[in-house]
Amino acid sequence: METIAVYWEPIVRVYGYDVKRDISLIELELPLDMLEDIGDQADQLARSGKGFTMTLVQQATEHSFRICLVTAFQDADAVFNLFQKTAIENPELEIRTPHKVELLSFHGPHFQDRYGIAEATFNALDPSDITIFAAGCTGTSVYLIVEEGKAEEARNILSASFVVPEAKARKDLLRH
């Protein structure tokens, strides 16, 4: 017999929220056979100190991928220019001009033990006018790339569904 435990709480507890500002999003769409070359270029950028705050890769069509590169705002032009040179030589590579965004992330102690974290996130934000350019969800974390100036608003909306518990002093542990 196998037992499967599912953890459920009406308001999800999180460790806290983190907001990163002064970052830019660069989006690439490329055929499968270019993925290795673009990966090599990204590695070259990282080795030159122009790394990424976040990178997301997703399949766009049966034969192409979409890559979202989030980089420091001051590095966005250098990153864009490198990939732009490749796009000029390879018309099947599409690159979108960088634009400023913010990254909101939060992490929870029980995200792996319960279902519905991503659904709760998107349902909470759905009525708002916040544009989510990309999202990443891992076992214990959620990452949202939102338009510039909207991360705090998103955090405020999400705090109705995802709460940071306040520490409570246990009297039995306090010594007088």
C-alpha cells in the first residue's frame, strides 16, 4: 500500500517576496537547429560578465523555441547587439528589442507538497491590468516577469492569497 500526502492551507504561506528592478527582457525565437549556437553565445556573454538574471526556454512550435533573457538594464544593449548580429546572418532568428521589466519571485515551504500554486498565482493576478511576459515555477519558487513598475502591485495582490507568517514568540521557550 502506498500513501500519498497532500498539504493544503486556505492561505498559502511563503518565505517572502523579492523584487528585482532595472532589468530588461530580450526575447528570441529560433529554430531548433540554432539552439546550440545561441547557447554558446549566451555562455560567451556570461563569461564576459554580461550574465542573465533569468533565462527561460520554451518550445514555441514543433520546430522552434522561444527564449526569454532577463539581464541587467545596463547590459541589455550589449546582449541585444550580439544576438542582433546573429539575426542579420540568420533570418530565421527573430529578436525583439529589449524593454524594461521587473522580476517578482516568492518561495514557499510547502509548494512541493500541494498542487495549485501556479493556478492560484495566475487567478489572483488575472483581474488586474498587469502584463506577465513570462513565468517560471519550480518545486518551491514562482518567478514572474512583469512590466516595469508593476511588481509591487503584483506583490500586493498576491499577498491576499500568499502570506508571509509573522513570527510568534513561544512563551515556553523564553527564559526569565
